[in-house]
Amino acid sequence: MVERVEFHVPFDLLDIPFDQWPVPRGRTGSRQRPLGVLHEVVVRCPDERHDARAPWRRKWTWLLAQGGRHPAAVRVVDDTQVNDDLAVDLGVRADPACVVAHTTGTGTQDVVDALLEGGVPVAVWRRDGPARDSAQEVAALLSPDRALLADLDVLALPGTIRDLRRGAAAGRSADGADQLVLLWDDPDCTMDHRSLA
């Protein structure tokens, strides 16, 4: 059985709701379930990392060595922190390895652009922006007790988000889990480009 479905896409397609694509189920295929309820669904953007290969690899290696619960693994970025220096700030050190974007509109695009340039391999944001006026809202959605960023396990995010999507589909959650986008860009797992000709 397939556990994870990865979409390798250019920057402009990162917000496409791949996780919501309907998958026929049942004996006749008459029932449909969202892809992100059945599988871990992540987006990748390795082709956008031309100048950031070294920090990208450094951050991923750091994340694996330190573990997904390291206090410095995650940085929450909100609209007030989006500026021209964000990419440099994100890329200077081995941490953070994950950005949780609590941003709206072009702020989200700017954060994603900055984290790609800064080599950050993991990021989470909501397609429709934050639902409430809280800089920790998306991070709290991801943590086990739904309150503390310190509980967030970056390495478990694909499964965590799939479980949140399952809860939303079953009506157990109304907090926008079906709007989460997970960028999961393991530099050790890239596709070779081959011509179809």
C-alpha cells in the first residue's frame, strides 16, 4: 500500500489542493474520499532550490541528527516578520528546519519563496491563511495537545497532517485541517529528470 504521495511541482502550483483530489472508493467506485485522507500528501519544490542546495542539505541533516522535537527545529513566521531579509535569516544557521507560516495572501508566497531560498526543507501553511488572529494557530493545530509548539514533531508531520485531514473529513475537526499544505523536501530523495523522447 502506498503511504505517501508526493507532488513535485513548481512554485506557482504549491497551493493546489492535491490533498483534496477525489479518489473513487468502494466496490463500484461510487464513493469518493480525498487523497489526503487516504495517504500522506506532500508537495515538493526541489527545482526551485538552485542556489540553496548546501543550506537545504545542511538543514535536513541537522533535522535528522537533532530529531523532530528539537526546540530550534521550528520557526513560526507571521505577516509582521515577512521582509527582504527573511531568506537570509532562515538560511544562516542549520536551524530552523521547518517553518510554520501564519501568513495571508502575498505574505504566504513571500514566506515560501524565502524558505526555498534559505534552504528550509519543511514548511506548513494554510491555503486560505490563518483562521483566527493568533500567531500560533497553525502550530497549535499541529501539536498533539493542540496548544504548545514545543510538542510539534517535525519528522512526524506527514502522518500528523493526514490524521488531521481524516478528522476534518469525519467532522471531528472544524479548524481548517483540510486547508493545510505540507512542503516536505528531503534533499536525499530527488527525482532524476529523464527525457520522454
